[in-house]
Amino acid sequence: MDRQSDEIVTYYTDRYREDLRLAARPQARLERTRTVELLREHLPAPPARILDVGGGPGEYARDLVTLGYRVRLLDLVPAHVAQARAGHPTVDADVADARALPEPDDSYDATLLLGPLYHLPERADRCRALAEAVRVTRPGGRVLAAAISRFAGPLDFAATGRLDEPMVREAAALLTDGRNDARLGFTHAYFHRVEELLDECRTAGLVELAVDGVEGPAWTAAEAAAHGPMAQTVFDAALRLARVYRTEPALVAASAHLLARGTAPDPSDIDRDRPDLPA
Ligand SMILES: C[S@@+](CC[C@H](N)C(=O)[O-])C[C@H]1O[C@@H](n2cnc3c(N)ncnc32)[C@H](O)[C@@H]1O
């Protein structure tokens, strides 16, 4: 295993309880509610075959199994795979790297990548993970890939009263390099601009691309209000605005997470569009 993968396995095995994350803070509860809504909107109907790459302990995979989908989960972290298998309903799960999926070509109706992209600091690795998702998805099937917005970390620190000098410097540095300073928290990671995410999806071969903002632009207000008397009111308002502004270009990057969706190309469509081929 390379050093980067080793860091991720150690982080999620020894330092962070991913299985508790989505029930915790307002941002995470918004992420969970909106992600489920977006999955229901954009995935083909059950009993479609879904591959959940970087599926973690299986939170979304279990939802999808309950909805009648046939789901297989792959994740780099053995402890997550064990949790996914042990949960109810149980999930068919194995350890694998998003950059080299142990699955045949065209074998799924849709593939999720809700995690690996931000854990891959190099563009070539992210494009490889996206290309693998395209490879295992049948032509015409969907690929949904999550990224963390370039601005999420500093906005979060500001909303929760933790924006100290090192984080202000990090906010400025992120504008140009997008790379997380792991000394300030999390792992080595990459935080996307919307146009970069679209470009990487395009490079991997996806067509019919779009990006939704997941938590909407008012998630920081929900974080700031979390421990006060208006907590639920502000959370509900943030959720409603997340739905309204989900594809508004001026606001998509204000969400903590971006969710790209695209269609795996039909090889015959690609051939038809090639100008070097005779009509
Ligand atoms: C923040 S968690 C997200 C889990 C879940 N998909 C969700 O959205 O709640 C990121 C997940 O991506 C996994 N991951 C990171 N890099 C990966 C890679 N190269 N291949 C497969 N999984 C990876 C991690 O092990 C972790 O389970």
C-alpha cells in the first residue's frame, strides 16, 4: 500500500469515527439529508445495480439496499468494510482502491464515488478513479462523484468560532493550491473548485455533466446557530435554501460538498462525434 493510502487507513481506523459522522453536526445532517434526496433523484430506479466506491461504513449503501437496490460497496479501509458487512441490512462489501476497481467492465447501472476524490491530492489519481467508475458503469449509466468545496474548511472554522491566524493563512493558500494542510486537521486532501471537478469528470469520459451544491449556502448559519435557541429554525431554513439554490452557479461552491453527476458514454455516440471519421 502507498504512503497516501496508509495515511487514510490509519486516520479512519485509529483517529476518526466515520460511522458517527453523518448524525453529528448541522453540516453533516444537511449533507446526509440532501445526499439521499439527490441519490433518489438521479439514480435509476430499483432494483438497479449500484457500486458504492469509498462507501465507508455503509450509511448510504444501507439506505439503498432498503430501497430495493442491489448494492456492492468497496472501500480502502478494512474497518469500514467490516462495519458495512456487520450493519443492518448487511451490505456486500470488500476492500479495494478506487483507482483499480476489481469489477468487470459495464457491470453496474450506476457508480457512486462519495469520498475518494477528496482523499486523492493528485489530479491524475482522481481522473483514474473517475475513469474506473466510468469503466465499470454500463453505457448510459450514471456516475455520481462527491468533492469537498475549496472554501468549505475556512467557512466552517469561521462559522464555529475557530478561525485563527493559521487558518486565515490556509484560506489564502487554498485559493491557489487546493491542498489541505494535514497539520490543521483531516488527512492530505484536495478541495475542488466546481470547474475543476467538471473538467476531471470530462477527462474521465463522462457526458451530460452537472454539479449540485449539497448543503446549500446557509449551512454555515446552521453551524453558527447550532447551540442556541434558533438551532432547529435555522437548520430548517438552510435545508430549504439548499434545495432552491442547488444548481445556482453563483452559489454552488458555497456548499461544503459538491456532487457531480454524469452519464457513462455510449461508445457508438463517441464514434459518431469524432470529426476524423467519415459520416
Ligand atoms: C468521508 S468518508 C465518506 C464515506 C461515505 N461515502 C459517505 O459519503 O458518507 C471517505 C471514504 O472514502 C474512502 N476512500 C478514500 N480514498 C479511497 C480510495 N482511494 N479508494 C477507496 N476508498 C477510499 C475512505 O476510506 C472513506 O471510507
